[in-house]
Amino acid sequence: MNGSITARNNLGCTEGKAGNMDRAMKHFILAARVGHERSLNNVKIGFRSGVVTKDVYASTLRYQQIQDEMKSDERDKAAEVYGP
């Protein structure tokens, strides 16, 4: 639950290659909601192809917007020093 968002994205890629698109999208959605840009792009692709519903895509975009609003220079500096 508190793992790496890059690892979550990688799990989505692995599941997608295996043909498990629903599971892949779940991984991408979770990673996108905490700010992973490539995962957000994958969710957008899933929405365009019909795997992700409009409501789920909109919700993911709202989470992404909230994450963007919380970003600050001080948080970035602290993350560099103390880790995420």
C-alpha cells in the first residue's frame, strides 16, 4: 500500500502485457492518483479504448489535480533530503 509508485506503474505494464487490462488499469489508476504522469497517460489511453469509464477517469484527474496543488518547493527539497 505504501510502495513505490513507479513499481505500481511497472506492475500495470506487466499486467497489460499479459492481457489483464482491468488489473493493469487498477495499478495505473492508483499510481496516477498520487502523481505518476506516465500512469495518468496510460489511464487516458484506457479511457479512450473503453477499458476505463468516464467517471473513473474524471476521478483520477481530480486526484492528480489535488496532488499538483499540494506540490511546493519546500516539500520537494525535504523529499530530496529525507526521501519520499
